Amino acid sequence: MTVVAAARSRLSFERAEGLVLDPVSANRGTARSALTMLGFRHLAALGSTEDAATVLQQRIIDFLLVDVTQETSKMCAFVRKIREGDIGRNAFLHIVLMTWKFDGGIVEQALNCGADDLVTRPFSVDFLGARLRAQVEARKPFVVTSDYAGPDRRKNRSQKSEIPLIEAPNLLLAKGLAQQWTERSAKASEDEIKAANARMDAERVVRAAFQCSLLVFSLRDALAAGASLDADFAKLETTAKELDRRARAPEVSKLVAALCEDVLGAKAGGDTAALARIGETTSALIEKASPGKTRDELLGNVAAAYSAMKARGSKVQKIA
């Protein structure tokens, strides 16, 4: 018997903390019954994102099963906030989305919000169990970009990338294979989640700072072309404030405050040097967010990324 097969034969969900989110009561009951048949013993089944957010904040949940059929955008936005660390205590819980209609729009939103998997209803208990066990046993590392946090779905991970991989805590596997689960085990898992959450936040700060510098390149091009700067200014303010919220560092807060002041000056048109100061401040921010790298190296990476975006005809997207 292979190691994977042995793990599969011993994997149990009896200790796992599960949560079903489905606005339709009858369907919610069916999903809960399926998880019970798979061995889950600690389950909550709720109909609103507000109630689900309360549970996610109260205790560490290992698995979330969400129906996205009727409220696709709302449910996917909820999942995105979990992955971004804004809802709940565990940004790395396993998340499977369910839908009664499998179309391109739902698939795209499901992939972009950071869920682990998407299944079509109705499904058999065996099918759900097989999909869940497969992703538990082969958990993908996580990545953070300017507009995504979740499992790394790149087909060629060996390809060089500036985006580091983050090992995702896997409580379903840890609990599922443990012969016993003690307070010490729970404390170790909670510490692992906190450390991983902190690494995700640090990477978000790096991505936000990178985004601010990208937007300066975009502003300069727009200014040279005589185009409106309003959209890029708005994105720059939003991204800088998100960076400040994630970094929680006084020196970053000072730079962000100065940046926002210069954005106001540049928008008002009364300060001709404001745009130049914005470039200097964003350079300081990206340097502060990426210790160990020189400003020239970092700005070179930004320039290369912006050139590649222009070649693809892409626009700089906001981070939040």
C-alpha cells in the first residue's frame, strides 16, 4: 500500500470543525447530512454570511462548504475576505463551493476568490468525500498577489516567479491522521495558523507597495498622454490605505499619510511637484516593505512588470 493510500484509509473527519453556508434551508440540511455521513461530528449549518462570520471569529474552523448558486458574487466576496484575513481566525481553512448551475461566470468567480474546489449539485456523498480527501491529501501551497489570495493554481510552478509560495496549514489532514488530539495539539495548530496568517499579511504589504509603484508608472503615462488621472489616483489612495492597514507600522503610516496628502495636491492641480513626490514616497514604501532588496532592484522589477502589462494591454488593478 502506498503512503497516500495508507493516509486515505486512515483519514477521519471526526475531530474536524465544519461549517455549511447555504441560504436555502432544505439544501443546507442536505449538505449537512452529507458531511455527517462522511464522518463530521462538529458541524454548524447557517444561512447567512453574517452568522457564518460570527462562527468563524469565535473558533477555528477547518472546513467550509458554501453554496454559491443564488448569491454568487456575495458568497465569493465572503470567501475572498476569509482568504484576505478580514473574516475569521483561519485564512487557510479548506473551502469547497457548491452550485446547481455550472457556467463560466460562476467558475471564474470561484477560482478568483480563493476557494479550494467547486462541485456541481446534486452530488453523491462518495463523490464529495473523494473530492475533499483528494484536496486534503494534496494541499496546494498558497500565493498572494495584488488581487488574489489562495491556492496556487499555476500549472508550471517551476517557472521563476517573484511571488513566493506559502505553505498552507492543513488541519483536516492533521486532525484526520492524529491518533489523539490534545490541547497541546490544538495550541500547536493555532500557532501554525497565526504564523502563516502573519506571513500572508507580510506578503500583502509587499504586493500593495509594488502596486503603488506600478500606479506611479501608469500615472506618468496618463499624464504624458493628456489622459485623466482620476482613476489611478483613486486606486493609489485605496491601495496605500490597504498597505497601511496590513503593515501596522508607524513609519509606514507616515509615508502613507504623506502620499495621500500629495495625491490631494496633485488632484487639485495646485502643487506641480506633487507627482514627483508621490513617486519618491512610493519608492520609499516598496523599499520599506521589502527589506534586503535595494531600491534600484525593486524599481527595476516594477518597471519590468509594467512593461509586460503594457505589452499585454493590461491595466493596473486595485488591490482591494
